[in-house]
Amino acid sequence: MKNGPARRQVFRLSRERRVADIMAAARDVFREKGYEDAPMSDIAVRANVVEGSIYRYFENKRDLLVKVIEDWYEAMLADYDQQLSGIRGTRNRLRFMIWRHLKTIHEEPALCDLMFQFLRTGRDYSHTTVYELNKQYTRRTLDIIKEGIAAGELRGDVALRLVRDMIYGCIEHHTWAYLRGEGQFDPDATADAIVDLVLSGLQVRRLPQTPDLADRLERAIDRLEGLAGKPAG
């Protein structure tokens, strides 16, 4: 009795693997083409799936973008926690958080622009996981400020939300030209200037010979403005 033709063995990827492949492909395409000019067909080709199968896992292109940014944020938060655990001192820890944020913008301008332009401006942003992750992201900086206040290093009569807005608003304003492809900045020098500016206003003044607060703030602002448009070294 002859055996029938051998049946071709089919290997099926797990749902987790297929979703990961689609998200990795989407991240690359979004980086290269932005959101509006990123065809789902290109993402499908890079993920080695048919275009229709993407919609089995993601509602639409915006949903896919949201999931890509969520995945990116979660990886960043884990990295922040790991690195921050080995850093001591209020200034050093605050400087790390500011520097790491600047470094992320410098290394991933396309993803940052997608976050700022297409997610944060959406009406549903406050109801997204990305919004909650962003709150966790900035809360780490505020926790450092609280630790400095508890240690008696920083003033306790400041509104923490204003401190947060000053830090991240300053970073966003300073890097906006870079995200538009019209400028450059040095993450290290900028982090030093911003942390000096912030601490000039927050540090407890203990010694009478400490320079006047207005002078310290002015010098810190001058340093930051001097870095604007200056090519990175």
C-alpha cells in the first residue's frame, strides 16, 4: 500500500509574536514616514502579514499608533527605574531625569513628534493608557523634588505642578526646532542648564553670601538661551 503525498507542515505564529511583529514594523514605518503618510500596506509587508490581518489585532491605524507609543513608554519607564535606582543625590537624580528626557528626544525625534502632534492633541488623550503612562513618567521627577523637600534641600512652599510644567515645558520649547528638523541641541549641556535653572529657584538658601536669587536665575537663563540653536558637540 502506497503512502499518500506528505502533508506540508504549517507553522503558525502565536498571537503575541504576530502582534509584536506588526508593532515593530509599524514603529519603523511611522519613524520613516510619519503617521499620515504611513500606509497600512507598508506595515503589513514589513510584518510579513496580509494587510487585513492587522485589523484582527488593532482597530485602525490610530489604535496601532497608540499601542506603539504605549510599548515605547513602558520600555522607557522600566529603563528609567533601573538606572535611577543607582543614582544618589537630589541634583544628580533630577539631572538624570531631565537629561534622559532630552536624550530620548534627541534619539527618537520621529516618535516624540508623533506623540506630541497626533496623540496628545486628540480629544480622547486623557482616557488613553499613554496618558496614564505619561503621568507616571513625570511623577518620577516630582518624586525627586518631594524627596529634596523632605531632606530640607529644597523649598516646600512651591506648587509641584508648576515645577513639573516648568521642567517639561522648558524642554519642549527648547527642542521644538529640532523636532521640526530646523535645529540641533546638546542633551548634556541643556540638562545642566535646566537643572541649574530649576534648582536656583528651589534650593533652600542657607548662607548669607549666597548670590542673589535673581542673579542666579538670570545666569541660568542666559546659559539656556545661549544653547538655543547651538550645534551639539
